[in-house]
Amino acid sequence: MKRSFIREILEAIDEQTISFAGGLPDESLFPVDDLAEATRQIVTNPKHFQYTVSNGIRPLREKIADLYNAEGFETKAENILITTGSQQALYIIAKYFAGRTITIEKPSYLGAVNIFKMNNLRMESVALEYDGIDIDGFRDSFGGTGLAYLIPDFQNPKGSLYSVEKRESIAAIVKKCCGYIIEDAPYSELYFGSKAPSISRSIPDQSLHLGSFSKTLSPSLRIGWVRANEKMIARLTMIKETIDLHSSGITQHILNAYLEDGARYRDHLEKLRHAYRDKMEYFAAQLRRIIPEFEFEEPKGGMFIYGRLPGADTKELVYRALEQKVVYVPGSEFHLGDGVCNEIRFNYTHSSKENITEGLERLRGIL
């Protein structure tokens, strides 16, 4: 297992560095006033500072369940386990499936890959295309593993959005093989067009659907969740109790108070989508102007632009870029092998438009 390159980079950069590395939201869009108001409502009650239940406070689980029900995915509070970010959800699930073989995308999320390695999960990679995982490859792999980890909505790192046809095919394969899918969906609300139906909705008893407020409200809240059948939630809760007893109670109460006004959260999401689409289009236009040899497809949502720089070793290049106070994540970090890779993941949501232009100009100078 190797330490997360992104975590290392975040520690290494300073205020002068323009970072396209981490999957950071734009903090100027955090609903600070609304969260402050929710906090004032909560901190006057001493009970909100007490220990709470392991699976998460019921009112918050009910509100998360309502988000699923609004999309036609029947869900109860008993189907929800609150976790300390979706990263903890992944760790709990990996401990449950420890020692198995799992089908993953190629490339895949480094945080998940490290968790799987730590829990002795053997990984089989299947190529990821612009409209989702290669179905023939998935069918062949899943037939042997019976377990898969996928990010269908604006995948990290590639930004891919699975087509409806591929979602239906995957659900049919999982159902036929009597297996499980771990569907990681932290970016699903950051769409620029319309929201795609989750794969899990078609196979509610054979799926673990992961969600998070880190990308839509604030990473510092550290509130994520798992949606699964009640028996699976009970098993995962037992594992969680060996880790931290429960996720932050005060944070859960604050978030629950904020979500009391459902329209407020919906309006905030609309604001995010509009702002991030504008930034993505600006970043893409600057890439074409400043680094025209970079080959990429514009994403339809999420936080990343992923592509290729022909003839470059992008991991060697990133260390030169750091010297010039600009940084990105080389694609080699998202592949199981350690070979030379010419791919790059750029985050477009965090930097200002001025810094986007300046950062790409610095990279152009190095090239």
C-alpha cells in the first residue's frame, strides 16, 4: 500500500501554490450563514453534546432516506448508516468483505484502492470508457468475483458518467450472479444536465449505495452514509462500533437542523451546479488555449477533468510543476500498476478563474 499522493501533496503545498490536485469544493460557495444559523440552534442544548447512537441520529437518517424516496428509491431510516465521511463507509464495507476478490474500474479512486489492499481484497481492473465500464469486461470479471466497486456518477478520477443502458446492464449482471455492488456516489448531485438513476435502485438488496455531504455542503462536516438492506446495515453497524462508536453527534445535529428546510438545500445545490458548470467550461477553454496537446472530454458534472498528455511522464512532470508552484494529480496514482503514465487529473472547482489561467500558464512554461 502506498500513502495517498493527494494527502502528501496537500501537506507539501503552500499559499503560493496553485493546486488542481485535491477534490476540493469552492469554499466561497459554502452556505456559511445557513450553517451558522443551524449551529446556533443546536449548541444551546447540552444533550446535543452527549454520546449518541452508533448508526446515526434518527431524524438525520430519515431526512437522508427522504432524499432517496424523492427519486423513487424506496428507503427507510433503517436502511441508512451514518458514517464519518464516505471514506469510513468504504473502510467498514471493506472489512466486511475482507479477503474477497473485487471488480474495480480502471482507473479507480486511490482512497478505495488503499482500503481494499489493507483489508486483503484482491482487485481485478476493468477498463473504464467515457460512458461507463466496459460491459463485456465487467460481465467476465463479476462472474468470478460477485463483488464490484463502481463510481457511476462523474467518476473519480476520470469524470465518466455511466449511460442508462450500462446502468441497466450492470444491474442485470449483479442480479443474475447474486452478487453485490458498492456504488460510490459523492458527486451524483453535481450534474450539469439531469440526474441519472442509481444502479442500486434496481437492485436494493444487492447494493451498498454510498453518499456524502462533503462535496455538496462542507468536507469538514465529515458526514457520509451507506444505504443498504436492513440486515446489511446491522452487520456494518457492528463493525463501525469497533472503530468510533458513532460519528460526531454535534455535527449530525447541526446538519439535521440545516436540512429542516429542504428548499434551502435544493437551492444550494442548484447554485453549485451553475457555478461548477461555469468553472468547468472556463477550465476546458483555457486548457485548449494554453495546452492544446492535452486530450480530454468535457465532463457532464462532478469536479474533475481527466485526459492525456501524449509523450509525457506526468508523474515526473508533477515534481517539476511543484517547483513552479502548481500541482495536479498524475494518472499513475489511479492505476494498480506503477508504469509510466501520460494521464492527468485536474480539479476545476476549487481555484478561481485567475488562478486557473495562471496555473495552466505555469504548467505550459514547464512543458
